[in-house]
Amino acid sequence: MRVKRLVSLVEARSSLSRLAREVAQSGEAIAITQRSKLAAVLVGASRYEADMAELEQYRRRQRAHPTPSFSGLMEIVGDLEEGSHQLTESYEAALKRSGDQLGDALRD
């Protein structure tokens, strides 16, 4: 959502009617800050209704076609920690071989 501008909570309190008219006419949101942090966003009623309808449509699709779970797709066999150590050792050995080959090539 694009925010038209930022206003402080103090300013929003004192000019809420004007801000509401601006948002309704322009269709752009106004962010309201409190102590320099985003506290609320003022949006027009039509934008709010459109966003809520889109959200409900998304939720209906999710209920109709839920995202499949990854549970049961993979089986862990063996000791993961041991496998990790073996992988680390293999990587370090390959890195040493590469370093040795590079050193040999530079000496030639």
C-alpha cells in the first residue's frame, strides 16, 4: 500500500476530519506516527472494503486448496551430526588439495 504522507498522532487528532476527507478523495493512505513509529494507517472506506474482500477471497482459496505439509516427505536415516562431520572433513580435504595444486602450479 502506498502511503501519501506521514502525520503525527497529535496532528491527526487535531485534523482528523480533514485527513479523512483527503483520504476519501485521493484514495491514498496516510500513515499516523506516535513517537516516530508507525502507529496506524488511515485508508478510505472503499480501499478498506476492497482489501478485506481480497483477503477473504485468499482465505477461501487457502481453505479449499490448503498448502500440503512437508511432513512425511523425507525420512532421516543415520546420524546427522556424523554426516555433517564427514561432509566437513571432505570439504576441508578438497580445499587442501586445491590449495596444494595451486601452490604447485605457482612454483612451476
